[in-house]
Amino acid sequence: MITSLFKKSTPINYAFIFLMLLFFFGVYQFQQVGSVFSIGFFVKKVIIIGAITASFLTANFIIKKNGLSKDSAYMILFYLLLQLFFPSIMNNLDLIISNFFIILALRRLISLQSPKSPKEKIFDASLWIFVASLFHFWSILFVILVFISILFHTARDYRTWFLPFIAFFTSSMIFILIDLVLHKNIIANLIANSSRDFEINYFANNYQNLAISLFATISLYFTVYVVFTISNRPIILHSSYKKIVAAFFIGIAVFLISPNKSNDILIFTFAPLAFMITLFTETPQSKMKRELTVGIVILCSFFAFFSQL
């Protein structure tokens, strides 16, 4: 029943998922003690909702535009459910914006399966990643995905290997100019946030520990499934599937290496993992197995969300 409801991509499905987002966002904000309402507070929350919605829609557009998914609403549904595992993300504007720029970069890299304008796509993706690093420094690791994409598509053209460096130089000049004109201390903040921390001992309570344990179990199951079934997919899409899997593992690396660690940093894994769950759901199999798997994801996400309020 659940999978049948979201089997087709319709305005009603999109509206329902958006209302779900507003509901869970409202519930979480209501539970926050000490928040003082002001125009600035309201504007920030609207920006957060807008950035989350834009991330949903952009991730959904990527897989639809590139033929990686059927015409369903599974992608945005699973993206929302994954976000519910770590509700504190709904207050972390910097991570949400950084992740949005990473999704924009992923859009350009996935579109490389079309041979049109590869240099522009590589440059754009690199630039988006460097912009994302302004909001969370270690998201810069996603530049690895740019080089993976070059290896898959344009390895013989030596000029494409230099494009990420040109994008880095371009973005650096822009950042320095803004820093000098507006005195925003962009460079100083980047340097301050470039430290590393591999320790995972930040849990404030057992529910955070349980949430990340459930998330890790779900991630392992669907990642293994996709990795071992790529060979059964259309050959023309293999590189796109591999890039999405690589994006997931880079997101894990960002989480592991980042200082001031929290579960929120796993936001960089949401888009690729939502795609992998979507791929599983759309694969021909028994309806009972599909319903059971999706039902477990929904129950785990709801439990994680409400237990951390």
C-alpha cells in the first residue's frame, strides 16, 4: 500500500511530502526551549525550509532527468525519511546550504553521461563544491568525485584534469575579494574549520546513538544491494550508479573527518542513499518484500525522530 501510494509522481504526492516536512519541522521547532520569536528567527526558518525543499527537488530532478529512476515520488519520500533520523539538522542552516551546493555539483557530474559540454559541467561541479566548502569546509572532499567522473568520461582529454584547479583558483579569487571588501573573515574561518577529528564520542544521549546505529544498518543494507546489482543495470548507466555510490562514501568520509562532529554531518549521504533505496524499491520483486522494507525504513525514521525530541 505504501509503495503503491508513491509509485507515481503526482502533484498530490509532492504536496503530501511537503506537508509532512512542514509537520515534522514544526514539531521539532515547537520542542526547542528558549527560542525567541523574531523577524530574523522567522526568516531563518523560512530559508531552512526553502533550502531543504530545493534539495529534495534537485535530487529528484537528477535521477529523473538522467533516466536513473522511474516516474515515482520515492526519491523525495526517502530523502525526507532519512532527514528524520537526525532532526537537529533542521536547525543547521550551514550544513543544509552546503549539502544543497553538493547536490548541484552532483547534478552536473551525473549529466556527464551525455557527451554535451563536458568541460563546462566539470568546471561547474568543481565550483559548486568549493562554494559548499564555505559553509562546511570538509565538503571539499567531494572534489574527489570530480576526478572520478573525469576518469569515467574524459580521461583522454588532458585539459579536463586541470579544470578543478582552475575552478579552485577562480573561487579563491572571488572569496578573497569578498573577504577584502566586506571584511567577512572568510579565509580565516576556512582555516579555522580545516582541522580534523576522527573521534566519535559526541553523543549527548542514547537516542542519538540508537539513531545513528539504525541509520548505519539501513545504509549498509541498501549500499550492498546496489553495489552487487550494478552489473544487472543498463551499461550506459553504470558510471552514474558508481558515482552515486562513490558520493555516499565520500559523504561518510566528510562525517568521519569533520571536527565538531555530530550526526547532522551525515546529511551529505542523504541524496545518494535516498537514490539507492529508490532503486531497490523500483526493482521488480515481491510486493510483500518491498512493502516490508519500506515500512521498516519509515518506522525507524519515525522512532528516531520522536525519540530525540
